[in-house]
Amino acid sequence: MPWIDTIPPQRRRQLETALDADGAEHLRYAAGDPDFAMFLLVADAAAGRRLGVSIFDLPDACWRDFYDDGLTPMEAVATASESE
């Protein structure tokens, strides 16, 4: 099950609003897939807090694979930073 399907509806609406406001780069990277773009948006915020950088500043990571495998955004950031 994708991470986005596990979050409460109110949180999803908040993420949709944030994606509309600040997620153009995430939406482009996600090829227009809003669910994946919201995953990237949350992962990007987590990377900023944990690592001080954007996910787009990390070496190539398989973000779509992380999403498809059901990782949370925080797990994806941890996995990507471990492989750095």
C-alpha cells in the first residue's frame, strides 16, 4: 500500500494545499503524479530537517522505487542518506 493511502484525509488535504503552493518541482519530478509528488514533498521536508539539504541535492536515489515499495518519506530519506 502506498504511503499516501495510510495518512488521514485531513493531512492529505493539507499536503494537497502545500503541493499547490510549493510543490511545482516535486510535481515535475513526479511526472504529474500528485500522490508521488506529495511523497516527495514530505521527503524533501524531512531531508531538510534531518540533513539540511533538499532531496534534489542528494546523490541519485530511487525515489519512485521507495514510494512503490511502500516506504514512508522518512524511511526513504534515511535509505537515500545511507547510500550516500
